[in-house]
Amino acid sequence: MRALPTLILLLLAGVLALPVMALLGTWTQWNADSADILSQMAATVLPEYLWVTGQLIVMVGIGVVAMGVPAALLVTVFDFPGRRSFEWLLLLPLAMPAYVTAYAYTDFLQFSGPLQTWLRASFGLEGRLLPEVRSVWGAAWVFSFSLYPYAYLLARTALIERAPQLMEAARLLGASLPRRLREVALPMARPAVAAGTALALMEVMADYGVSIYFGIQTFTIGIYKAWLSMDDRIAAAQLATVLLAVVVLLLWLEQRAQRRLRFVGSSTGRASSGDARPVRLRGGRALLAWVLCLLPVLMGFALPVLFMLRPLSADWSVLPWDRFLLWTWNSVRLGAMTAVLAVLAAWFLAYSLRRKPSLTRRWAVQIISLGYAVPGAVIVVGLLLPVGWLQARWPDSGVGGLVTATVLGLLWAYLVRFVSVALQSMQSGYARLPRSLDESARMLGATGMELAARVHWPLLRRASFAAGLLVFVDVMKELPATIVLRPFNTDTLAVVANQLARDERLGEAALPSLALVLVGLVPVIVLSRTLRSEHRSIDAELL
């Protein structure tokens, strides 16, 4: 009986790691046909996939740093009118799925959009007046304004406790403001910026909605084309492993930066000076701070919402209100089921690791934690490979229909990707529970399950709610796995918004798109309230 939890843990890790293991297993099928396929891809489409994806990584990386770092510095190191409001306003683009932002900007900036139409009518101009938004630079624009909060949030967290104190100490030593920023604040934020940028780039690598809508040839689009258009599962799988290798590299960089960030935070301690205050900005400097903070919020949230409201309000009669309720129900149902399963799985994993942190259990949890970094396209290919293998050998087993004709396949793919989100929240919750609590409960006769159910669970309700909320919102916005694995009559808000936008029916696509934005606002509000309470507690300690 003692080995049962370990056995369940290994079984769960095996189920969640199966898609990735199946992808790696395709390289054992190396033969002349595989070599010919790869050589043809290398001579035709692979260079374009590499070039486009590389361009996006470079441009989005620069854009995320250029917007996230100044915003984090301004709201932590400086003080100006409206600073407290910008602390949470700068998080709002997290509520906007990148593909919704892409729909909004395309509708407003395209040749037949209101901006170019107004310019031609007002100034007597002809032809295209703005560059084509459906391009690599347009995708980089969308990703940068959608994903900069990753860098902003981590950099702000790294700076909030120590930057004002150290900046004040440097000022007392005679350092000028530019030197204080260059030699004190920026080095402190560097690990956090690297971690946030890596997270943003992983989202770019995993994207499907923006790439397919803009018609740019990224690795993710190449995987879908190889599987669905060329009907070549080996080519799709091996493309997916190349993408997976790049994502693992980014994940390693992010974890390395996070380790450095924890080292910096733990080694410096908290300053005891009560005189440390953010640098006060006035006049033109305060106006510049306002512009630098307001621009990302406008471009990443406010303007896309307004752009989507325009076609929504143009003709209310075309809006599919009856079907909208069905799409909403499908999205909520899938999100709720996945959230419950993910929280239960994360609770079991975190409890098992707390009870007996053996090497086997730590490795199993590490493998499961990689799921969030794996793009949805990679998960889909890896999941369908073993299913197709079983169906080919046992045609009457019904495995293929069970995975692709029911919600089982979707739930499996969601759990592979999003269990790690719930696991991080549950592990953070367990980190706040002292070990002495477990020892006291055992001395009073509590068994393993009683300890988990009667002691841990009541204390972990808040962490469990946060974990379930994050998973629910992620599932609502998930697009690539849902498009391929959804059963008939199971369209979600994300899928329908993508289909309507690709059909140039943006007035109808605005309704499900804005519904996704409203859902995404919930965790952003919770996160902003948490950060605000932490900031107030730090200010109280300084006083």
C-alpha cells in the first residue's frame, strides 16, 4: 500500500508526458523515407519557417523589453501622478488573447478599414496608405503589446522591495539619476527581465491564432500543414520536435534567470532605512512617464477593445445570440472540467512531493511541469501519434473515436498543457504551510488521507481557487488543440472567433472575442489586487 501513491504518481506522469515521448519516439523510425522528407523540407519550407520564426523572436523580444522594463522602473523607482493606477492598468493586456488583438488591428488598419478610408476621403489620396498589417511586423506588433506584461510583472516584482532603498543609498553617495538607473536598478531587474522575455517568447512559439490569421509561415503553422494538408505525420512530428527543442532552450533560460532572481532577492535582504522613497517626477518628466505607461495600455488593451466594439455595434441584427449561448456553454463546460481535474491532480502531486520528496517523485513532477512550455500544436501531434498507432493495430478498439469524437481528447490535451499552471499555485500554497503542522496532526493520529483532507485542504482553498481560475481562463482562450481535437458540435468561443475572423465576418467575431476578454479580466483583477496588497505591506514596513 505504501507504494501505491508513487505508482499513481508515475502513472499520471506517464499519461501527461506521453505526447512528448511519442514525438521523440518518431526519431527511432528513421529510414530512407524520413531522410527524404526532411531533405525536401530543408530545401523548401524549413528555411522560411526558421526565418519567420526567428524574426518574430527577435522583434518581440526587443518589443517586450522596450515596453516592460521602462514601465516597471517607472512604477517602482519613481513617483508621479497616477502611478498607483498604472501599477494595475499595465496588467490589462494579459486579458486580451493575442489573436483578438490581431482581429481588432486588422479591422481598423486594413485597406478597407475606417482609418485608411477616412484618410483617402479627407485628403483625396488613393491606394494603400499604410503598410499591410497582416505581415511579420504586424504579428510582432501584436505580440509585443500583448505579452510585455510578462517582463513588466517579473521586473516590477524584482524591483519593488529593494530598488527605492538602493537608489536612495546611491544618491547619498553622490551618484546621478542616470547612473543610479544604469548601475543599480537595471542590474537588479536583469534576471527578471530575462525570465519574463523567455516566457513571452514561449507564447510566441506556441501561437496559432495570430499566425494563421495573418498568413505568416511559422513553425506552428508548418506542423499543422504537414499533418493536415500533406498528411505526413512523421514530418509533422519531426517538425514538432525541432520546435520543442527551441522551447526547451527558452525554458532553460527562463529557469536559469529565475534562479538568479531568487538568489538576488534572498541575498540582499530588506533595507532598514525608513527614508527611502521613490524619486518624485514633476513637469515634463512626469508627462513623459505618463506617456510611457499609457502607450502600452492603449495599444495592448484600450484601443483593441474599442476597435472590436465598432463592428459589434454596426449591426446588432447579424449577431448570432442563440449560438453564442451554446459556444459559451461549451467553453465554460470544458474550462470547468479541466480546472477541477487539474486542481485535483496538482493537489495530489504537491501533497505526494511534500510527504516524501524522493528523487523519483521530484523527477515525475518536473516532467509534468514542462507541459505548459509545450505548444498546443506539439501536444496535438504527440497525442494523436499513439492514438493512431493503437487504432491501426486494433481497428475495433474504438480508441480513435474515443479521443477525437468525445471531449476526452480535449481534456487530455488541456491537462498536459495546464496542469503545471495549477501545480505552481498549489506548491506555492504548500510552501506557506509549516512542516510542524503535519507533525502535530500525525501526533494526534491523523493518517495520510486525513492529513490531506482535514488539515491541508481547508488551508489550501485560496490556492486551489487561484489555480482553478488560471486553468479555467487558459482553457477558455486555448485555440490550436481545440481546433483539431474538438468533437462535432463543440465549438468554443475561441474557435468560433477564429473562424469568423478568417471569413472576414469581424462584426460577428467581435462578440465571442469580447467575451473572452471579459473572462480574461478576472485573473488580472485578482492579480492586481494581490500586488497592490503586497505593495501596501511593503510601504507599511518602510514607514
